[in-house]
Amino acid sequence: MAFRTQIGSRQDNVEHLIMSINNRIESLKTQFNLYFNGELRVPPESEREELEKIVRDILYTAPKSPRGSLLIQNLASRFSLYNNMWKKKLNEIETGLFTIKRKRTAYTDEPKPEKKPAETLDISLNREDSFESFYDKYNALLKKQPGTEEQKEKVINSLKSKLISKNLIDAQVSLSVDKGKLKLKIKK
């Protein structure tokens, strides 16, 4: 009711009033976009309902000059278009046809696991026990139970062939696990 008296007392300021309502529509449009993108938790329903009443009041109670009527009709059409779109999307959310993907906030992100430092072993083609310790570290890093003798020989022979291909008899081998995979670095 207070809005009606405001309109009646400001017949010459209808254009100014329409501009302020247009600004509120733009603000509401931004708020709904934020809600539909998951950045606001609650839709700005109270603001939409209030703006709907204001547009209805200005449509029926504002002074009717040709220019004012045209501006009011444009304002009402613009608000009606957005209002219908917002109501439709809200209805789709309620029925499950549209889902809002909430953005993860900084405080809910899980901390990244710390990288464990690489374990370094001295390996020699002349010492078979160095390959045994390598295999033990290999299983410990991958958190595996020791496999069969055949699997053990396969892992050890793979390392031996790498050493031979690099023409190394003695080397330092660094073992680390990254994303569940074993990383192996061979240094002279």
C-alpha cells in the first residue's frame, strides 16, 4: 500500500521509478544466476515476490501518459519474461530435471597427501642380495604381499636388464610411488 501512495505522489517521476525497478530486476537476475550456478544456497524468492508485487502495482496504478505507459509495459514484459524463466527453472529443480552443481569451497577441499621421499638403494650386478633388498622395498612401497618366485624373478630380471642396457654394474636406484604407480630412477 505504501508503494501506491509513492506512485501517486510522484507522477512526474515515473521514469525515475522505472529505472530503479529495472536496476532491481538486474540485481535479481544476478542473484538467480548465482543460485543456478551453485554459488548461493537459497534462491532469492522473497525479493522476486516483492518485485512481482511492485511491478503489478505500477502496472495498474501509475499515471498513464503515452511515454509512461510504454515504459511501464516494457518493464512489465521484461520482468514477466525473467519471472517465468526463474519459476520454470525452480520447478525443474524441484522435479529433479535440473540439478545445481555446488562448487567446492576452499575449506572443504581435502588436503593433498604429502609425497613420501624416494627411497634409495645401492644395487650391484655382482651382489644378488642387493636385488633381494630391492624386491623387499618394491613390495613395501606398493603395499603388496610378496608374490610367487616367478613374479619375484620377473621384477628382478627387469631391473637387471635396465642396468645392463644402461651399461651399469653399480648404480643407485630411487624408488617412489606416485598415484599408485612405482617410479624408478637409476643413477650412476
